[in-house]
Amino acid sequence: MFHSKIVGVGHFVPENVVTNHDLEKLMDTSDEWIQERTGIQERRFYTPPEKGSTAKMAYKASLIALERAKLKPDDIDAIVFATLSPDFYFPGSGVLLQHMLGMGTKPALDVRAQCSGFIYALSVADQFIKTGMYKRILVIGSETQSIALDLTTRGRGMGVLFGDGGGAAILEATEEEGKGILSTHLHSQGEFADVLCIREPGTNEKGHSVYENQHLQFDKISPQMDGQLVFKNAIKRMPEVTMEALQANGLTPADIDMFLPHQANLRISQMVQKFLRLPDDKVYNNIQKYGNTTAATLPILLSDLWEQGRIKEGQLFALAAFGSGFTWASTLIRW
Ligand code: COA
């Protein structure tokens, strides 16, 4: 039986730093409100003349992950790409990345599980590796949020929360027991789909074709959220799914060396940390500098730690995420 171990991670964010004070000039908000409610100080947005896309950020992150793993694109058997902000409505961004990396006819698929996307993608890749179908898989979380955000006072509820960025991880088959991805645990609850969503362009609003729809309404094309309902569910589901992973592996929170919570809100992360009774040095947050980068958040956290030399052989990492769908997920990784 094969297991998947992570042999390289990388990330890329646009150069353009947008601080809370920059947002104050665009909408009725304040640095104090944003920091107090979310912990965010700044985020990155693609802004002209810097040109980029979800697939291009993934490409740059992939090159770093490949270099760290001492591998070439040819060594990769498949791509699993998580995003809610693809370059095109279709096809997915996975094939664009596949082409950029010059991967011939290797397969690429997109995963749409929003903030839980990276763990869902890891889980899909892990199954391919466990069955022996593929030996090395490039797993991506990448998002260009800035294009959909309304950065006026009308959109301030969402506009201050998100940022652009991309992250990559390379999974490789190993026969070593007890190493790599120990398990993944995935959940969804579609009854809450419209609590956090972008409606258009979609097929659920019947009665018009997109060609007739000259007047897409603001509330359909921009992200909508019931923030408090999302908050309440996130602080329940993230500890729950982390405990599910620990129990499935005969472990307890005390066994965790590093906990990486999806970065939606620093207050959510702190409440989850408190529930799991983890000390500060066992939890890593970087929402302060990137905002919520949705599917990119977890690989960016991993890559940040990799750069800081804070990932050590034998350590146990727990990752948990919650987001639109609702979807939520966890994974345990033994390095
Ligand atoms: N700047 C200033 N004021 C703002 C604002 C902004 N950017 N956005 C909203 N407000 C205002 C609201 O209009 C409201 O004003 P009112 O009381 O006069 O009506 C007030 O601030 C409080 O808004 P509310 O939405 O109740 O705030 P909150 O304490 O729930 O915090 C969130 C809002 C979004 C920070 C919080 O609900 C949250 O983090 N939820 C989870 C978000 C999340 O995780 N999303 C991603 C999913 S992965």
C-alpha cells in the first residue's frame, strides 16, 4: 500500500500590497474595524500594470515547489487544482497550468470546494497515489479574489476580507508506514450553499440566458455572505473535524506539533485553537499579511513555514478548513 508524502511546497503572491489604510480611501471602513474583527492588516491584489491570473500564480508557486523537491514538470503524473476563481468559466485552471508547465498530455482536474478546496484536492490526489495509479501529483490552491470584490462601501462586508495568492504542494508515493498524509476527512452541507456564494453566471436563476442578461445585479455577481452564520459554523466544524482526524488515528491534540487553520478570520483561528487547547507556538496564522486567500491559504501557510525552516522530519501537522458550500475538511500529515 502506498502513502503520499509532501516533497515540496511553494507559493506566490502578487507584488501589490493593499493595506487597510489603502481600503479606507476606497470605502467607508477603518483599519481599526478590520483588525479588530478579522486580524487582517494587508493583502495582495493583482493591480495593473502587474498582470496575472489564478493559473499564472499557480505556475510560479509550482516552479518553487518543484525546485524544492528537486523535480521537473516531467516527473509529475497529474495535477489537481483547487480554485473558486478560475481563469475561465470553463475549462478549469488545471489544464492551463498543465500547458504552462509543458506536461504533454498529463491529466489535470479542478476541484471546487472553496476554502476547503486544498484539503479536498489533497484527498483526491492521495487516493490516486494510494491505489498506485500515479506516483507524483501536483496539488494546487490558487485564487484571484480581487476581480470579484466590490471595493466600494456597498461591498465592504466582503471586500476587506480576501486576497490573491497561489500555493503548490507535490505529493509523492512512499511505502514508508506512518509517514505523509495519515488521513483526510471531508464534509459538506449544501443546504447552506447560498449563505456564502457568487450566483452569476450560473444556471440556477432560470428564465433568461446569459446573452439576454445585460443587467446582472450587483448582489448576483459579487460574493454574498451571512458572516455571522459562517462564523458560528466555522468555530464548530473546524475543531470537530480536527478531532475526527485525531481520533481516527488514535491521537489527541497534545500530539500536534503544528496546527494550520484555514485563514478566514484570526478570531475564528483563535477560538479553534482554544477549543483544541493548543499553545501559541503550535498554531501558525498569516492572515495578517495575506487576508483570506481561500483554497490558496493552506499551501501558502505550508510554504511560509518551509521557508522559515519550521517543518521538521517526524513532526505531526494538522490542517483544518471551513468555507462556502458549506464544506469543511481536515488532514493529518506526518513529515
Ligand atoms: N468596515 C466597517 N464597517 C463594516 C464593514 C467594514 N469593512 N463591514 C461591515 N461593516 C459594518 C456593518 O454594516 C454593520 O454595521 P451596522 O451595525 O450599522 O449594521 C457592522 O459593521 C457589523 O457588521 P457585522 O457583519 O455584524 O460584523 P461582524 O462582527 O459579524 O463581523 C465578519 C463581520 C465578516 C468579520 C464576521 O462575521 C466574520 O468573520 N464571519 C466569517 C467570515 C468568513 O469566515 N468568511 C469566509 C468563509 S471561509
